[in-house]
Amino acid sequence: MKCYLYVGNWSFEPNPAKGKGISIFEYNSKDGNLSIIETIRPDIAAGQLYLDEKSEVLYSNDECGERKGEIGGGGYVHAFKIDKTDGSLKELNSQETLIPEPSYLCMDREGKYLIACHCADPFHVTKIKKNEDGSFTNEVLFDDTGLVMFSVEDDGSIGKIVDVALTESYCGKGVNSQKNVDPVSNHIQLVQVISRLHSVVANPAKEIFISCDKGMDRIYSYKIDYEKKSLVQLDCWKAPEVACFPRYLTFHPTKKLFYANNENYALLNSFKYDEATGKMERIDKTYLLEGDPGLVEGKPVGAQDIMMHPNGKVLYCTLCGINLIVVCEIDNEGIPHVIQRINSRGNLPRGLVISPDNKFLYSGNMVSGDITIFKIVDDGRLEDTGKTVSAISPSALKFFSIN
């Protein structure tokens, strides 16, 4: 059996050499080593990947705000067929998402639809308006954002857009805003002004979809109405912690629970959910650090990636700024408890993945441009192997095994 690791490289830099494309590595199950094969499409800011193992198609976003050759216009999603002989990728097609910065991808249970959420550009435009009485006013406009649902063709290529579910923003509604500067992209983030969806993930049965909105400090649940080919919002949870920036989430494999981290706060939230109604309820808050480290590079320490071990007993979450991987044990009630904090040995651990044999955990460290390898011991804790693999700007990591 051969196994390959696909690594999406993410960067806002216009120069492709500074950190974009999809890299392909071969996995050695004996020692966990990775061997680079090639990097394709260095023009794509592949911040997230979705692997459909059934159709053997890898989907990638291109997290950009500019349509090719234009100013503005939104980003793209791409479909790549996996060659089972050598793990190489052949592009099937791409589609425009119409909204800036597609940031996450997932698929429905039947493989009919691909859903992309969008972080959007956190900027504004001021437009002058002339009123009927001859007076003048202005209007401040922000990007629309939301979930865009594409049809998927029989060969795995991406079809047309069949529905868009826009999320609410508070633009122009008199809500007090707070400005934060992202230390990686230098974007100004306007808190509770513009919706910025950072992730969308299907539950294990792929019956509902949960999306984190870091702009509005909210989490939404959705379902697909297959008769109408549309997305339906079910529930909305509003975080009481202002400017916490809900970022990514992971589901428990057997319990009706999911766990969401926060980009601007080292807090892990545990939720129970109803699969039929999409109703969400926070049942626990777990602080991932022993004490408050204060601001690091002018920003509170917060989370990047999160993932659940397939056994449902251990959860992993990364913290940027201080470059930690936090290991949480999941008790019988589904509540996480921190059992280990280990240095990622790389700058800004943005992506995590566990090898198919559950032997190793890999941390994609975006800023330092490398992947560090950890051995998973019996209780889920991590043991540093000391091994580091050179990469570009690894953000998303997906394994694919070929028998």
C-alpha cells in the first residue's frame, strides 16, 4: 500500500514563490518520514483541502479576493483527480465562488454538492448617494459573505452554483466596532461589523453543517433541502465573549458533540447538537493554557487548527503566537481535559493531520515553512520525534492511501 500526503500552501503574497500551491509527499509508514514528489499550481493560495475518497478527487480553495486579471470579484475552488499509480494530481476544473476568500470546503453525504464558506475581505467602500430632495448622504458597504453550494458532476468536477446562503452583518447598523490587526496578513479585522465565515464542517452522518463566523462571533448550523437544492439555516449561537473569533471545529465520531476553537482566545468550546433540528448548546468551556500569556506580537494567543483522534478519546488543538499543540483527553461525557502542551517546533502551526495508521501526528507550520512529526503514544499524548520536513507554507494536510 502506498500513501500520499497532500499539503495546501496558504499565503496572501502575490508572488507564487512565497508560499502557494499544492505539494505532494509520499508517506513512509515505518518511520513517519515524508518525501517530496512535486508542487503544483503555485498560483493557488490553497488554505484548505477536502478529499472525497470515494471519487478519488481532491478539492482545493484559492483563497483570493481578486478575480484573475481584475480588481475584486472573489475566489475559486478547484477539483483534482488523483492518479492511483503515483499519487499525482490532474486538474479537472475550477469554478469562481463569487465571494472573496473562500476559506473552507466540505461535501454532503451523497457527494452531490460541494460547499464553500468565505472569510471575505475586511475592507469597506464608501458610496455617495443623492436623495430625492437633492441632499446628499453616503453609504458604507462591505463584502457579502456566506456559504456557496456547487453541484458536483459524476466525474467529480465542480458544476454550477445552485444556492448561496448569505450571513448577516451589522454594517451601518450603529453597532460599536473594534479593530484588530491580523499579525500574518496585516488585515484589519472589524469585530461584529462584517460576517467572516472561516470554516464549514459536516457532522459524521453528513446530515448537518456547522460554520464558524469569526467576524460576528457566531456559529451557525445548516442542512440541505434536497428537493429545493438549497441551504437552510437551522440555528445560530452567539458567543458571549466579544472578539473571540470562532475559527475551526471538529466533531466527535460517535457522540452528538462538536468542539470549536477561537482565533483570538485560547478557549475551547464544547457543544451538543441535535441532528434533526440543528439546535446547538454550549456545554463546556476549556481554557487551553495554565495562565494568560498576554499579547504576543500585539494579539491575544488563540487557536489555529483542531482535530479529533478517530478513536474519539483525544483532541488536538494548535495555538499560534506561542506555537503549542495542546492535547485534550475526552472523558465519558465528551468533555475535554488538557493533558499535554507540547511545542510544535515550528512557527504558526496552522494545520494538523494524523497518519492513516494512527502512528504519527503532523504539524504544518506555515510561517517557518516546515512540517514537524510527532509520534502518538497509547494515551494520545505526543512524543517529539525530532524530525522536520521542509515545506513551503503548509496550511492544510490530507492523507490518501492507495491499495
